Amino acid sequence: CNTGYSLGADARSCLACTTGSIRLAGGTAQNGRVEVCNNGTWGTVCDDAWDNTDAIVACRQLGFTGGGIALSQAYYGQGTGSIWLDDVGCVGTESRLWDCINIGIGVHNCDHSEDASVQCTGDLNECLTNNGGCAQTCTNTVGSFNCSCNTGYSL
């Protein structure tokens, strides 16, 4: 991936680090330490109050159609740098982890030994990720996807 991007959960696309975007690190495409972007910089999420509802929101944001299991105590290894979120309290209807209640961006009382992780389940909806970089119509299927560009665009 180009500078400022990281490999997406589908292992085929690149994700830009834009405020509120998330990625998984230290594991696989479906499992890993949750990292969130703030102002172009990736950081971690503290596991204080981290639960399955928070994990479900994170996995849904990543494009997984199943649920999510919350893991704590840096299950997939300790991150480095900033800790952007702590005391996350999702209701479960949020589309982004960034939109869940927390104690303030960059405000925390933990260290990286408490980084939050998830195990996501279900099929990955590849249509929610960047697959081709063109204005496109995408149809998700189990384990795959089909994209076709809109008129005037090409892959």
C-alpha cells in the first residue's frame, strides 16, 4: 500500500488513515488489535469497559456481516504510539467505533498492555472496502464480490 494507507481486512485493498477509520493489527484479516485513526495517525483502543457490543460495532465497521467477540489485555500484542479511545461504550447501533461514547479522544488511564482486540465473525462484505478505486456498483456474495464500474469509469 502507498504511504498513509494500510492493508484492508479483505487483504486486497488499502485503507487510508482518515479520522475515525479502524484496522486490525497483530492478527489476521478477521482477528486482531483494534487500531483507530485520528488526524492521520493510527493509535489503539484501551480495553477498559471493552465488551462484545463494542466489538460488534468494530467488526461491522470493518465490513464483517457476523458479530464480534471482545478480547482484552493486548490479546493480539501491544500497540505503540497513541491510545486514542478509552472507556468505549457502544450502544450497538453505531456505524463507527469513533461514534461510541468514550472519555475523550486521546484521554485515557491505561497503557498498551490494555489494548483492545476483536475476533470478527461472518462473511466480509468486500463492497464496504475500496475495491478498484472507481465509482462502482458492487454486489457482495459469500466469500467474494462482484464489482462493475459506473458509466465513464474503468478499473
